[in-house]
Amino acid sequence: MGAITQFGGIFPRTPWHLLPENAATKAHNVKLRNGKLEPWRETKKLSVAVPEAKTLVAVGCCMMTWDTCVSTTEYLPDYNRLYLTGRVDRPEVAVLDPNCNPTYFYLGAPEPIAAPRLSFTEATGRDCSARAYVYTFVNIFGEESAPSTPSQLVSVRDGDPVVLMGMETPPAGYGVVNMRIYRSSTAYRTGAEKEQDPLTDYMLVAEIEYTTSFTDALLEKFLGPVLNTREVRLPPKALRNISHVVGTGALVGVTNNQVHFSQNFQPYSWPAEYDMTLNHNIVNMVTIDQQAIVSTDGYPYVVSAAPNCEARKCRAVNEVDIPLPDISCGYANSAIATPFGMVYSSKDGLVLVSTDAKFQVITSAWYSTDDWVKIRPDTVRLAYWRGYLICVTDVVSFMLEIDGNTYQDFKLGAMVTLSDQPVDMWVSTNGELLLLQDQIVSQWNAGSTLRPYIWESREMHFGGTASPNTAKLKTTGIEFRLLTPVGGLDYTRFIMNDKPFRLGRLGRHLYYRMGFYGIGVVEHAELGTANVTINQGK
């Protein structure tokens, strides 16, 4: 007799005759979370993507797609901006209108290089002072650049006009709308100060719309605040994997073998002193719990991104103790953040690296290293949704249950294959899984119809001296098949209740398998050599 009281998933690396009793030889498009066979719903179409779309991001109700591999982060809610890398050759910030149409700007405000030229009447005396001028650019977000090269030092009478000329034209794309003019001012010295005390600084003369010339006749006593953007630095042009460090006002991204951080609450300023250099080229990076977890072509790293640890010298960097190179390439979301750590694709399987720099190959129970390489792991794209890890490659799609704490009904770590082959996936802020496939954005498990599934059992051995002749299912309606090793002898019947039924003569074989096909729920199944063996003697 063979009985299945709780249905499990597949184990591709395990021979059929060694499978656990509840395991399947085929489990396709089926939901197993409750230990029974249940159907998913078909996907629901939401929108049409751009041609050749590779990346999907949902911002509220806006579905955004791009034909390049783009990484995005929403930063703080009150900024109402989307920061992204990968669309063009430098980081950007996007603002969405009510119709979800984005306007893109390069991230930050560029530093002007050209020093202003001055036209003035030189003067000396007690009512005169030496001064120099600089100017900065200000973008539409009020973000200010580093200052220009200072002008020549001149001596003029307080209140006399000084004409600034030759201000540099701001480069297009940054959204520069204003400029700020500063001039140096020196505080009065009593003679008791220490010589090293800085008493000269640049102070605000005016903020104006961009112009190539400006006349300053402002009295010294009316000067504004001190210039404080001398250390502002644009993010590196080749920045990628941009991400917000939750709980802080900082952004983080990577280039080649460096990790870069922005100033806290200054997403437009990325000081050089915050850069961290690693020993290997970076492939992917995600942020979890104020940690930046980095995969490379060598070892994974965990870099502290805590807000009280901004200077390079105090950032902790932990290296995983064995090489686990990231082999993914060509797709967005080839590495993702989960509640347990970062997941990415290595030559041995999907690797999970936690924030304490511990690791495990989470697919090793299902795929050996030799099996894993056959499914093109370099083309992997990933998503984590409600306890499921969804993995798609150019060869196969599967979902694996990995959260047994949040979802208490999970017991089996079941793996099932899927018919979907999206090029990208996104989990929205309200917990819905979105798929980008065939230029269509759709919502997983949200359609109006149920999706047919297939589940076929392990081998059930009857020793070759007997054959099953009775079966019993508890189901709401499913196509049942008894599968034999010999083609053409399979038994097929549609079952809608939990009464025993007799099977035809199938011959005596070494093993049989039960198969279920359709959209009905199946709670348990029994297979026996006599009616009495599966019906408790009734």
C-alpha cells in the first residue's frame, strides 16, 4: 500500500527511488504550503512595458520599466524622489508626475570650475578690505554644489561695485536653476587670537538665477551665511546598485572594487573619505539592517553602514572566510535582500550571506554543483515574496519555501517549478509580486481564473509480484492518473469525492506513481491492492 498524507516538492538531485515518501518527481505550478495540493491563480495583466524591457520597478501605483539593468531606491518618503543608476552613464534622480511620467536629472549639482573675473576700482584705507569671490550652482531641489575656483584677491572700498564676469555655464541635465555668489570676509582681530584660528571665510552675497555676470555692491554688514559646501562631491559616474540605508539619511552604491556612501541626509554629496576599497571586483550589493552586503568575483563582504560610523576609519568590514564568487551577469535583481540576508548565484548554488558574515548554499539539498551549472545560473533573477524565494534562469523557473518561522504552516522546504519566465520581478510595498514578461507587467496570483498544476508522486514499490487495484483521494475534483513504467498502460480518471475506486488491470510492475492534473484541491491519496486496505475495512 502507498499513502500520501502530506504533499511535498521536488528534489532534482535525488534519484526517484531515494525520494522521501511525501516528495514528488514532478511538481509544477502547484501550491504546497498547507501540505496539500492547491492551485495558484493566473497572473493579472497590469500594464505594457517599454520595448525590450529588462527592469521593472513599482513606485506606488506607477509601473516603471527600462530597457537596461537599472537599480533604484526611494530614499526618504518626504523627498518624493526615485534615485537610480544604470539607465545612463551616471546616477540620476527621477520625479514622477501624477500620470507616472518621470523627469530625470543627474544626481547632485556640478561644481563650476572656471573662476569669476572681476572688474573693480581698487582702493586702500580703513574702510577697504581684501576679498575674493566664488560661486556655486543650485539645482531645482535646492542642492548646492562645491564652489568654483576663487577669483583674484582684490582690495575695494565697502559698498563699491564689483562686477563678476565669465561665470561658467552649468552642464545640462542637472536641473541647475540658480547660482550663489560668495565673497571672502575677515573678522576683526584683537591681537589675542591664536594665529591658527580661521577668521576668514566665504559669506553669501546673493542667490540669483543663473547669469554670466553680476554686480556686487553689498555692504559687509549685510553678508549672509558662510559657505558650507566645500566638501560636497558628486557621486562617481560609474556608480551602480544604489540603495538607501534604512534608518539613516544615507545612500550607498558601488563601483569596480569600491563601496561609496553619501553624506547623511545629503544624497547629492559623496565624500571621498567615505569610500571603502575591497580586494575584489564587486558584482552586486544590497543593504540589510544598516549593513551593506557585497558579492564579488572572489569573497563576499559585509560593510557597516551605520549612521554613527561615517568616516572610513571606523567602518567595520567583514570578509566571508571562503571564496564564493558571484557568477551572475546580464539581469537586474540577480542578487536580492531577504529577511535572512543577501541571496546571489554562485557556481555551487544560491548563496545566502547574513549580516554577521555567515553563509550557506541554500539550494544544496536540491541541486548538486554539477546539476546547478546545467540550469544557467549566470542568468539568474530573484525575488523574495511571502516566504518564497523565486528563482528564474534562462532554463528553468522554481520557487522554494525558505521561511519556516513567519509562515508556521511551512514544514517541508518544498521546491516546485513554474511556467513563468520573467526577465525581472518586483515586490511592491504592499507585498504583491509583479512580473515583467513578454513586454507585459503582470501581478502574480491575482487573475480571475485558476492555474492548472501537475504533481506526480515518488515511486511506490509493490515488489513486482502484485499490482494496485484500488485508490482513494480526498479532493474537490482532479484528474487522477496511475503512472506505470511502461508507456500506454497508465490509468486515468476524474475524481470528485473521497470514495474508493477500482483501477483497471495494469500488470505487475516494480513501481507505480500517482499523478494529479488540474485545479482541484487534493488533501490526501491512498493506493492499495484491495479495497479493504484503503478504506479501513469498510
